[in-house]
Amino acid sequence: MSVILLIIEIIIVGGMIVGLYQKNTNLMCKSKRRLDGKTTIVIGGTAGMGLEIAADFAHRGAKVIIACPIEDEGLHAKKLIIRSSGNENIIFKYLDLASLKSVRLFAADILATEERLDLLINNAGVGTPGDFLTKDGMNFIMQVNYFGIFLVTMLLLPLLKKTGTPSEPSRIVNTTSIMHKIGRLDFENWNRVGYWYKIQIYGNSKLCLLVFTRELAKRLKDANVVVNIVDPGAVGTKIFQSAGVSFGSFVTFIFTILFKQPWEGAQTAIYAAMSLRAGQVSGEYFKNCQLCKNVNVPYDEDILQKFWEESLKCVKL
């Protein structure tokens, strides 16, 4: 019994040490840049880190368009942002990344109603809710986390290019996860069901976002649009509830206490969107508000070309 108590005490003390270290090394975006007259889109901007990012942009004076597939959540988030920022220029739009039709309708609406787009923040994503095919014939996790993001970004590129200038390019910020380290590029099987563990599918989707970011940056050279990707670190958000409400709530609580709450997790994306340095690079990887080297992206040009072609094929571009 005493041994068990000792182990519990060690775990508690260890957790406290980890938590203290993490909380004291989490960096914050210090940019005071205003966004008056700018238009921003935060996909997944209705909860968690996305809501914090959208609220930050609203406080800076931007027009903020938040998008998600749950209308009640979106309208509630809109009210929260307006109340906290005093900025009335907040718009909610419906977007279901698990539907190519929904993505196309969303993009067409933006292109028809907006004259500019300065910032596109691709923050939406799911954890491991299930291993099944969507109506588009793609794995649900892969479509929400990667293919939907790929398509909406490609469709909004004309407006981003129109808005960007050599001195102030438009910016795209994608969101990955540390789980990209277990990801695999397997074009023959990336949309199969009953083939991967769900956590592996999640890792695959986050690796795809990294490769997409690097490849898109190459194709946007001299287009006055920069695209970078951020790893927010371990953040306590509702994404863990896909593994079960009780277990997910427990993990969310632990991550919030020991690592980051959503506001802290949002800082790197805000940094990539706001800082002068981040606007001068493209195709790069940021973590904890710092430019970092990422060695997990393949450099074989044949693989990268195949990746791009298969992505276009899957979303029917």
C-alpha cells in the first residue's frame, strides 16, 4: 500500500513540475498590429483555439468571418466575440468540411460577397470520432482534417492573390499537431476504412497538412501570398471528447492544467498571422511562437508531385 501511495505522490509531483515548466515556457504573441479594414476567415473559429483566434482578430479591428458546421455554435460564438471586442463586423457562415459540396458553396459565397481576404486561418479539425466514409467517398477524418482544408484553400486563392501586395502579402495559416510525427503518406490507402487505427488516420491527416503547406508555398512564389503551418502544442480542447465524453473531459482537464488552455494554444497561430517575421517566410513550421525546423516532410520530388496530383484528384479539381 505504501508503494502505491509513493507512486501516486511521484506522479503528482512530476505532473506539477511538468505543468510549472510548461506554463513558464509558453510564449505569447506580442504583436500590437491592427487589422482595421482587413478581412479574415477563421475556419473552426467558433470554439476552442479558433474562437480565441477570431476574438483576437476582432479586437484588432478586423472583419472576421467564422465558419463551422454547427449553426447554434456559430451564432453563439458570434455573440461572444461581439460582446468581448465591441466589434460588430463578425459574420458566421456555415461550412461542413466533410462535404465537398458545402466547401464549394462556402467558397463561392465568399468570392461573390467579399472584395478582399487578408488572412485565412485553417484551424478546424476533428480527433478520432470514427472510421467511416463520407458521401464523397473519403475517410471522414482525412476529409475534415485535410481534403476539406485543401479544397477551401485552393478555391479561395484567387481572392487571396488579389488582396496581397509585395509589401503586405495575404497569409494562410494551417494547423498541424505533434501527431504528424506518426503520419504516413500512403496514397493507395489514405481513404480506406478498417485499415488504419484511428489515431494513425489523424496523424496521416496532420502530416498531409505539412506537406500541403510546403508544396503550396512553392506554387505561390511571387503571388503575394504566404502560407505557413503551426503546431499549437498540447492544448486542452473539446477535440479529445471524440474518444468519449468522460475520458475526453479528463484529458482536456489534464492538458489545460499541465500544458495549455485554448487561449495559450492560439498564440502561435496569431503569431504566424501577425508578426512581421512570419510574413517574410513561406512554407515554414512554427511552434511556441518560433520558427522551427521540421524534418518530417519528404523531399523526394516524385512523391511530392504524386501527393499534389492525388490531392487534386480526390477533391475533383
